[in-house]
Amino acid sequence: MERVTMEEDDIHEIGEEEKGKLNDVDYLTGNSLPNDILLYAVPVCGPYSAVQSYKYRVKIPGTLKKGKAAKAAINLFNHIPEATGREKELMKACTDPELVAAIIGNVKISATGLTQLKQKQKRSKTTNGGDS
């Protein structure tokens, strides 16, 4: 049954010889499939056109400290409804030094839904008396 589904989706298993030729980079993807087994998340920074196909991406034009930009991006990613529990878990596992090392200096985060998230958090802070 699984083989039929794979053939319908035009997915072909590779043979043992091809598996032997794979290196660690071949196992990385910017857009995982539902049946993929996710082992870890790797923060990357590059031209937006290069990461256009990635599931999780933000633009970073402007000025903001690296640490704040990284935390803002992770916070945004963790509030995306399509994010699976495993993806959120792996993103949270990325350490601050790993995130900061992947980002160029003095940046500003820009992404779809970021303004709404900031407004929502601001409203919750004012209704909770600023305790967070």
C-alpha cells in the first residue's frame, strides 16, 4: 500500500548504492514532508531568494540586535498554526549562540503575521498588568 502511494506521488526509493553516496548535506531540507523523521533544526541565513522555498523564513532588513532578531523569529515560528509539535520542539532546542551565529549583524525581522503577533502580545501584556 505504501509503495503504491509513493508511486502515485512520484517518489522513488534509492538503492543501497545511491544511499552509500549520500553525505550529511543530502539529508537537509528547507521544507520537510509530513512523513519525514526530523532529527534537528539548523538555523541558516542567506539571500531571501535562496530560502524562498523554506517552510520557515523571515526577512531581516534594517537594524536590530542579533539576539533579539533570533528570538523574534523563533517566537514567530512557534506561533505559526501549521508548525508541528516536533518542529516547535526542535526550534526551541536551538541555542541562542547557534541562532546568533547564523544571523548577520544589526537586523530587523520582517515576516507575514509579525505585526499581528506583536499587537496580540502587547494587548496580553496590558491586560495582564505587564507581568510576563
